Amino acid sequence: GENVEQHPSTLSVQEGDSAVIKCTYSDSASNYFPWYKQELGKRPQLIIDIRSNVGEKKDQRIAVTLNKTAKHFSLHITETQPEDSAVYFCAASRWSSASKIIFGSGTRLSIRP
Amino acid sequence: DTGVSQNPRHKITKRGQNVTFRCDPISEHNRLYWYRQTLGQGPEFLTYFQNEAQLEKSRLLSDRFSAERPKGSFSTLEIQRTEQGDSAMYLCASSFNRAGENSPLHFGNGTRLTVT
């Protein structure tokens, strides 16, 4: 079945440094890859998404890259700030059929002051 | 707030009891999803609806779990004969999906179930 692997499970970076979270997916038909941020006790919220027709997308300090051949995509956060501390989830699905979205197991990001 | 609404926020029940959760999606969204999340894990897919039709149910879901969306608006998730392993956060999400036009998932705040 479909599977999304995410690593690392925990990540601690100095404030101002960059953070990178990586995911791989198993379903070669996946073409939509959202990233969600979940703060403690709150709902997951979409922060950025990418479709397979592009290799990279950027929104201010957040960027996502996609390598369809390797079935690999990554989240990059630059100039990290304390409010970036949260759990981040990658996910994959088939956008055209808008079927179920499969999530990774999450990365707990901590920003050290 | 016109986001996804879930009730109750918390539910504590004894093993063997039945529980039912409710989800009210964003009004114009035609798709509704149920996910389960345990501590330190990502949301695990349970089932989803397109309007009132249940399109897919996870193979991991036991027969004790049932979901309905009778009028294509709100949905209920029932767990019969609860077990301690059912303790988790149950998340509902909704989206708008039409040929060539899809929106991302919007999650509710979840219902936290504790089975004692």
C-alpha cells in the first residue's frame, strides 16, 4: 500500500539557522505533496504544498523541493525563529483523483534561542 | 470561525462502551475525512466521503468502527465496544473537490478519546 517515510523524527537547530526535513513516498502515482505544521494541542495546518508539475516552490522562509524520479521531497525552513517550533508532517496523494492523503510520522522541530 | 468543527473535544469512556463523535465540515466542502492520531505519530487515514458516499475505508479499520454522512453535510464516527487501544485523537478534515479543482485539507481540532 501507499507509504510515506519522514525523517528525522526530531530536529533541533539554532535560531537563525536552516532546518531541512525529508520525505519519501512509495506510490509513483502521487502528484500532490502538502506539508502541515501542528503546534502543541492544536490542529494540523497547511503551510505549503507542491504538485508534481514543478520541482520547487517557495513562500517567504519556507520552500519545498520535489524529486519525482527518486520519489523524494523536502521542506526547507530558513532563518528559523522560535515560533517555528512545532511538529511538521509531510503527506502525499493523487491530486487528480483527490484520494486519501497519506501522512508521514512527523518531525518535531525545536528552535534553540 | 467557519472552520471544521468537532464535538466533543474530549471523551472519556470505559472499555466496552460505545462512543460517537461528530464533525461539521466547512459548508462548501464536499469531501470529509476521518483520521486518527496517536502521540508522536502522523494522522492515520480511517475513511472519507464524497458528499454522502463513503468512498474508501482503511483496511486497518476494524468492524467496530463505522462512519456516516447521511445528508452529505456533517458526519459521525462511532466506535463500538471500545478498547484501550482506541485511545487517540480523532481528527476530521474537509476539502472541496471537483474535476480539475481541488482544495487542501482543512482539519478540525479533533476529539480526544480516552478509554479506561
